[in-house]
Amino acid sequence: AGYLIGQHPAKKLADFYASSRYGLVVNQTLGQANLNSLWTLLECHDWPRMLTTMPHRPEVLIAGFGWLFTSPGIPIIYYGLEQGFNGNCGAGTIFGGALVAAEVAELCEEGDDAKKRQDMFVGGPWLLGSAVPEINKLARIDAAAIPALSPPWREDPFLRTDHQVYRTARLAAALRKSCAPLRSGSLVWRSAEGGANGNLLAYSRILPRFEVLVLINPGFTGAPFIEQLEMDSEVNQGVGTYVNALDPSQTGRTVWVGGRAVLVFTGGLMVDGGTFAVFVHQDRLGLWDKELGTALCKAG
């Protein structure tokens, strides 16, 4: 997650997958190099929330979901990630008097275990902050309160499904489910060098005759401008059009340059900070799903 929160360059993430450290993890876990069988997660009960140091940057989570659902492995969402939970103890009012306020302040300063385990439902007493403004305004800590029965989850205001963070998690999960290469394809890096492309991360997930290109910009180095990227020459043996499943207005065309396949973005492509793009060949992509906010891969 260091790349996604601006602590490391894209190249460091790409280098990790080629390192002996990663090979050791794979071999100890599986006894074989099968990336697609490992769990992939951005948060867990032993790690600080991704937004601990940047509590009001939901775009970081949006780019994070782009990585989580398109990289090798089985994606795991630690509860609250989809609601923008940031573990911010100071987001809301502390009820219970000066003594309780002092105890809570001490608890929040001592360590971050309690900040990783905020209540998920609105009836709880330990409601910490969120990068989603509508949820963040409900934050409160009431150490003297008796936990109340929360409303049904579809009505719980702490579990909203109409904001961009949740909707991105939903569409990314649906896109992964529909596109076989995102689940089980090999991983080929296309760009992770920084420089002129900022801190862009670009990679392909490839199965025989089926390639998906993923671009991620976590948003700390501006909007990279891309003119072309190399593609798999076995999959792309002729001229074809690739379309961004999340934004069908963004397209690229495969051509052959020096005996290799290249995807050329006519007029160039800008990848805004806090976004990701998933390019699929137009023959593999279905119609736009208005409810999800993406097009899905065709079955078969």
C-alpha cells in the first residue's frame, strides 16, 4: 500500500514482484509460484487504516480498489474500507464528560489498535471518522452509552451505498468477476518507471487470446500523459481497438511497430490522480451498465 499512499514510487512495487522476498513468500505460502491464489488486501486488523495520515483523501481508496481488484490474488476488503473509514478519533464529539474525554484522548494517542476497530454500525459507541463527508458527520465517541440496536443494514446511515468509494468497490468487483484475465491471467508490467509518466502504474493481465490493460494513478504526482504502451504480440496480431471499461470515450488502437504490438492512444491519454482505467478489446466488452457505472466483459 506504500505506493498507493504516495510513500513509494511505482517502480518499487513492480520490483517487489520480481524480488527474492516475494518469491520466498510465495514458496512458503503455497509451495508453488501461483500469484492468483494469494490473498491481496489493503487493510487488516494489524495495519493502520490507509487513510490514517490523510483522512480526507477518498481518491486514494478509489485508486486502491483499482489495484486490489485487478492485480494477482484474491481480493479481501477489510470492513469499512468501502465506507472510507480512516480511524480518525478526533472526527466527532466525545460524550461522557472531561474524564472520559481524557481517557479517550490517551487511548487514541497510545496506539492505533482501537483506531483500526471502529464500530461499523451507527448504533455503536465508537464511531470514528470517514473520508466520506456524509458518514464523517455522524462520527462520535460515547463511552458511557449502551450500544443500541442498529437499523437494518440497508437503512444504516453508516453503511451508505450511494457514494463514490462504495460504488467504485462495487464496480471493480463486478468487472473482475466478468473479466477472466483479472482473476487468473499472468502479470506483465508495462510502465512503472516514473519520470515523464509521473508515478503511473501500468500492467497487463493476460490469458491466451485475451489481454486486459490496467492503468493506475494514486494522485500524488499529477496527471501522467501517455501516448502508447506495449501490448502482447501473440494476443494482438492485428489492428484492433481497446476501450476503457470505466469510460468508453477513452480508446486506443493496436498497431505494429518494429515487430511488436503497441497500443496507441490517439491524441494521448491523461490519467487523472485518484483514478484507474481498465482497457479491454472492444470485441470482449459488453454494453455500458448504467447502474454499475462500467461496462463488463462479455461471457465466454
